[in-house]
Amino acid sequence: FVKSNKTALLTPDKTILEASEEIGVNIDYSCRVGTCGICKIRLLSGTVTMAVEDALDDDDRARKIILACQAKATGAVAVDA
């Protein structure tokens, strides 16, 4: 979490949003199912998987925008939050 200068352990079953909540990094959200887009954040490095990406368009993907409520890290990641 680059903006907040905080780090968290991301297990394969934990989303970026869940990890942020555990360490007190505020990421706005609403639905938690990948459809509203409130939790969009920029992935600065690393890779994630997302089961649902309904709230992302092609422009978002080109700018490496992810949904914090759906994104699960596949290794070390840095996000703009």
C-alpha cells in the first residue's frame, strides 16, 4: 500500500480489500462482488487474479486498474492506496 506506506501479508485466499482493512488502509467499497467499481485502485507492480471484473472497462485494464474487492495477489504486489 504505497500511498499509506504500509505492508500486509497477502495469503492466496485474501483480497487486497480484506488486507487493507486489517492494517487500517482505507479503500472505499460498496458491493464487494466486483460490479460497482467503487474499490478501483491502480496496481503499481505485481500480478493479481480476479474472479469478477464486471466494473472494469478496457481503459481501466490498460491503466492497470484493479478491483480491490476481487483482486488476490499471485506474489508480491504494490497498489496505489
